[in-house]
Amino acid sequence: MLFIIWIVVGGVLGWLASMIMKTDAEQGMILNVVVGIVGAFLGGWLLSPLFGSGTINSDDFSVSSLLVSFLGAVILLAIVNLLRRGRVR
């Protein structure tokens, strides 16, 4: 059951990040899930020490872990946009 929640939350976070970065029209549901989960890993590696919390990947479903995972997804999309388009947005 936790795996399903992990996929759903990762999808929602990936979708919200794609809305913020204006890449929603280019992505489908599966890519939103991937962006949310990989962004959570990235956020856990970069931002988790700064915020002092875990991510959704570490079975920590708190507001701070959702924020760290969301920011990681936004950073991931910014990096992808920078490599693909030459600019962040």
C-alpha cells in the first residue's frame, strides 16, 4: 500500500512542479511520476540536509518532506530545461 501512495504522491508532486516550470504540456502522467520520484531523490540529496527532514522516498510523509521533494522536482525540471533549451524556463 505504501508503494501506491509513493507513486501517487510522486505523480502529484511531479505534476505541480511541471505546472510551475511550464512544462506540463510536454509531459504525460508517467513522466510526471518519474519527475516527482527522481526529484524527491534529488531533493533528499541536495535540500534535505538544509531543511533537516527526509523526503517521500524515505517514508517520511510530513509537510517538510513534501516541500523538499517538490523543490527537488522543480530543480530537476530546471536542469532538464537548461540542457534541452539552453534556459531554465
